[in-house]
Amino acid sequence: MGHGLSCARDGDEHDFFRAAQAGDLDALEGLLAADPALARRATIYDRLTALHVAAANGCLPVVSMFLSRGVRPDVLSRSKQTPLMLAAMHGQIDCALALLAAGANILMFDSVQARTCLHHAAYNGHADCLRAILAAARTTPVTDSWGFARFVNVRDEHGATPLHLAARQGRPECVHLLLESGAIVSAPTGSYGFPGSAPLHLAARGGHMGCVRELLAWGADRVQRDSAGRIAYAVARKRGHGACAALLNPSAAEPMVWPSPLKFIGELEADARALLEAALAEANLERENKILLSLKGSSKHSPPSPSSSSSDAGAGDEDDEEGEDELCSICFEQACSIEVQDCGHQMCAGCTLALCCHSKPNPTTLTLLPPACPFCRSCISRLVVAGSKAKGPALVAGDDAEEKAAASPRLSLRRSRRSREGSSSFKGLSSAMGSLSSKIGRGSGRMAVDSDALLLDKPVLHDLP
Ligand SMILES: [Zn+2]
Ligand SMILES: [Zn+2]
């Protein structure tokens, strides 16, 4: 650990800081009994207090003891670092929590690169500390003075946000947490390392697949250029990160993007969210495997043409809840696992993503359309896991589904998909979703599942962006 001892003044002080580092509570209390002023003493060179030392080394009893004796949690070292920053830097979650509980200020900037505790947690990849700090940011006065969103995107003196640092250092879990908390995915740095770099450039530079994956799934723009005019693809190639480059190649299939509108649907129920996230990850993994496979020269498969099947929007029935309620009536591949509220329509997680979440977050305007139910066009107020009948992502065997399709006029919708090979896998779904998305993307003004029969009393909003 970097925060040990440096030149203490005399024997007692040396023992005192040594005991703080080792978490020797008895020795500390003995020394404090003899000289209470020791509690506020700092090391000569770094000006670290015993609270700093204990926090950096994860000695919770010592941290608690000092806090209970009235030592301020925000005492500063020479480089203006707080004990909380050191705990975040070294992943000492227990100490971080104790300091936060004691009211440690999360919006302090050190004098090294003007970084906050959030930067230090992200840079070093301590997701638990990052999570604790974000949780504190939702409840402390920081939210009033700065606003939570601004705090998540706080910049150091080089213009790097915590997201830039996590992407650069290859910390996918931190990248995920930050994006989920509202970090701006395409923010360019100021002068940090490589000027004008977005987090995607920095992840590409290090060849960090996990981070690239997360960033793409949150709508990072593959054609965004840094101040040297390079897109992330070029950066990855120059560095020899072939697999990363393949994913970043703007001509490779578009990744599926976590729908920014969904972030704003109240509190997305945890189970529903998990289902959607799993569907997203699976679709993107499928896509990734294809890209990487073709990278290895196995050009056996060509992506299914999105428009090869008839795209007529067939007639649908209003009564979704009756009959084959387990089978998603959009893709006919997956079980209905997500229910839209308040209308009660159901579909699978993949289709929910593809249909309710078709628009990438716009990095410049951040304008968001409220997501609408693809069946009735009513505003989605909430997504929940479909009723107890839902069996998760159970797949329906081809023949079985064929029979069902024959039995129901509703299921005859887009039956041609049925004949695709490899019905056992997600492949079908992801290409179906690709097809749907591309339809929507073309702005045909008519979504595949729209039909007059599906309309309730709401007007259809045509011409999606
Ligand atoms: Zn579906
Ligand atoms: Zn609906």
C-alpha cells in the first residue's frame, strides 16, 4: 500500500503511526492516553494523519475510534487528500462506509490532479466503494448544491470524468455502474492523456473488451472522433487490439443499445431490469461472436438479410392475455417475460428492448422520447416481470410453435421467421430484433406490430425518429 509511513518526528509518533497502520487499537489507546494531541498529529512529509493511514490500510476499528474521538473525517493531507479518498483508492469499503456515515464530504478535490473520491474509486476499479459513494451522493447535501448527475460526471483538472478513468484502466464493473448512474457515455476529455477522447477511445487504447462492450451497449458512438481525428476503431487497430477493433469497426453490425428512455421509467423493477440486461448482453454477445468468428476468417455465415422475410404487418388480436400467453407475439421465439404497465401487454425481454428502446441516446441533445407500448402505443409507466406464468427465457420448440402458430391467427404474424435454421438459440431472436430495429430505423412510420386491430383508443404516433 502506498500510504505507509514517512519520517515521523520521534519515537512515540513513529509508534503511533505504526500502530495505526497495523490496526493495533490497544497500542494506540495507550499512546493517546499519554498524549491526546497525537490524534491530530500528521506525518512530516505527506501530512497524513493516523486516520488517513488507518483508512488506507483498512483498519476499521482504528478509523471508528478516531471518528468517535471527534477527529474530523475530512482532515486533509499535504496533497489535499481525505481519508475517504485513500479508502476509495485502496478499496477499503468498510472504512469508506464508516467515513461516509460520519459525514465525510464526497465533493473534495485533491491537489494532485483535482480528483474526487469517485475518481479514485473508478480509477482503481473498486466498484463497491464506487457504489457506496454514489449512494451517499443521492442523500447528502451534494445533491442539493451540485445535483447528482453533475457529480457523476465530475471532471478532474484534465477534464477526465470517473467514467474516462474507469474505461482507461479497464474497469468494466465501474463503467457499468457509472453509466447506470447517468455518466455521459460520449463526453470528450479536455486534456487528459489524449485530448478529446471519449471513454470509448480510452477503452480501445487499452484493448479493454469488457469496457468496450459496456460502452457500446450504452450507446457510445463508434464514429466519434478525438481531437486527433481518430475514431476508436483506429485507436484499437494502431494498438494491435484486433478483437476490440472488430467490435469498434463502424461497418460491423450495430450493437444493441441499452435504452436510455427506460432509465427514466420510475424505478425499473429489479427483476425486470435483470431480465432486460440479460437479454441485452446475450444479444450483444451473439453479435460479438459473429464478428469475432468472421475475424478469424471463418466466413461461413453471412448475416441474415433483415428484409428477406416478408415484412407485412399482419393482423393482430386484441386479446393478448388469452390463449398462448407465454409465447411472445412479436418474435415467436421467446416466452413473454416482461409486462408493460399500465396496459398489461406482454412480450419477451429482447423485444422489449428492441421495440421500446430503439433510439440511441443522443449525445448532443440528450432528448428522450418517452417509451411507448408497441401494441397499444400507450405510455409505458412501468415494466415488470410478467405474471407468475412466465417461465423466464424458456424456448419453445419449433414444431410446437408451428402448431400454435397454425392454431392462432395472431401467431401467423410473420411466420416466415419460423423457417430459419437454428431455432434453438438466441440467434433467431437477435436477428429478428435486428430486423425490427432496422425497420424502425428506416422510419417507415409503421412498426412491424402496428396494425389497426392493435389500436385501442390512443392515436398512433407515426414516424419514429
Ligand atoms: Zn419477443
Ligand atoms: Zn400496451
